[in-house]
Amino acid sequence: MNPHWQLVELQDCDSTFTEARRHPAWTVVCSARQGSGRGRFNRAWFADEGGLWMSCNLPLEGAHPWGMLPLVAGAALMDALAPLRIPQLRLRWPNDVMAGRGKLAGILVERPAEHLASVGIGINVFNSVLALSGRTADMPVRLADLAPRDCPALPQLRTMVTDALAHHFALFVERGSAALVQRLVPAWGAGLPVVAITDNARHCGFFAGIGEDGSPILRRADGSCTVIPGITVNALRELV
């Protein structure tokens, strides 16, 4: 594991986020099971034994736009998983890692203190996806089935992910969001029809990438593009 990180391993906890609040930057809190894991908008995140469930604390200094960190983590996960040659591996804005139509991993970022961000990462690895049937909006898939010959053990996968996260966070701090956007351009897969839902409207189009602040860009049927301010988007749903 990257020497930046200090590891806290638990067998059970309510949420790795809750445990991570007790620790400083560059701490990884990893638990075999979570009783009250959560996703975006406080949706339940089911975390049974066999998956990789962790929260990684990163330092925030100055005016770092911490709202970009889900995309930093997304880029890190794509790089960490690249050697496994997973078919149709892609990102779904803003915080999901997909394999085709199946959901492999999720990302959530919280800010427990002014100078601290906690990046929560959950990856289905060896845990039972049958147990998730009917409990999640997306079809769950797991790494053990997508890369049966190359699937790493959980400690090895944790190291792969945290090393990549440290690397991409350093690039983000050094070069800003422009370098991140360039890395993410190929990560979305083919432009898919989507609807971006805000409090006041539904914006339909084809996903065309992100702006420098991480906001989704949609391409209209006439070829024009529009940026939907990410802070206003309650959900972005794929229409295929």
C-alpha cells in the first residue's frame, strides 16, 4: 500500500464513513461488513462480506473543489481495474462504475471537516449479488464473475485502488480539473441517451462528457451541446 496511507481494518461496523470521521487524512477504514452503508441521497448501500467496502480520508487545502472528488475516484477506479480487462467497463456520472448495464462499484464523498474529505468506495467482488436482487435499482455485477481468472484478493484490490487514488488525487491537486477531464473523456463509453433531472426540469440528450467543474454535458438531437450545472442535478438516468 502507498506509504501515504494508514490502514484501519474492521470486521463489522455501521458505516466506514462514521469510523473514518475519527481519523486524520491518509487513513483508509475498511470493513468486512457494514450494517448501515449509504449511497448518494442517503440510499441504502448493502455491504455483505466478500466485497471491498472502505472510506479513504484525503486532505483538503485552500480552495480545492472537493465536489470533483467523485470524479477523481472514478478515474482512479478505472485505472486500478484496467489490468483486469473487464468487458465494457465504464463510468456513469457522477459516481458509478459500470460493466455494460451492470453496476460494479459506487463512490460517495463526504466532507466531515473543513480540511478533510472522505471518499467512500464500494466494489462488488466475492459478495453474493443474488442477495442484492430486488434491493437495488441497478443490476449488480461482481468482479469475481467479470474477471474470474484475474480477480485479486481483497487486500490486493484495496492496494490497487488506494494507490491509484493517491496518484490521481496528486494530479488533481497539482494540475487542477483540466487534467482530470482529459483522463475521463474515454471513460464514459459511447454517448448514451440520458435524462438529467433537476428540481425544475428534465434535460434530455446524449451524454457528451463533463465540463471543467465536473458538470455533465449533453448533446442535443440538433448537435448542439449544453452544460447542466452538476450542483443542480438530482439524478442522471440512462434511457437505454
